[in-house]
Amino acid sequence: MNQTFNVKLIKGHFPAEEAKDILQHMFTKKIHFHEMKNFSSRERYGIDDATSVRRIPELIQSQTEIDEIIQLATDSQQEMLIDAVITIQLIKK
């Protein structure tokens, strides 16, 4: 039987600069994770990690989109409401 869990990661109103710090930090860490995973795969096996190679550009694109949203909030002097939930599913192999 599969189980699903939802964990609140971020919930609240934030000034644009604070939102930028929070979101950029998360994306930077995730990109770094995939860079290190890919580096490790190349060093150990001589091949790129396919998942990391695919995810890095996706994360960079998401980061660019977030930058644009933050700039919009800054220009219009609005705060940002961020509600981020992580969904975790336990699944059989």
C-alpha cells in the first residue's frame, strides 16, 4: 500500500527581498546537489548522471522565472504569498 505525506515547507507573506533570499537559497542548494551528484558519477563511473543533467537546466529555468516574479513584486511594491508543500509518497520498488 502506498502512503502519501504532505509537509509544509514555506507558508507566509514575505517582502520581495526576503522571498528572493529564501527561494534563491533553495534553488541554489538543489542545483549544487545535482552538480555534485553528476560530478561524482563522472568520477566514479566515467558517465554523467542522466537525472542531474536533465534537472540542472530545469532548475535554472525555474530560478529565472522566480527572479522575474520577484522583480514584478518589487516594481509594484507588493509582498509575496508563498505556500510550498512537499508531497512525499512511499512506493514499492
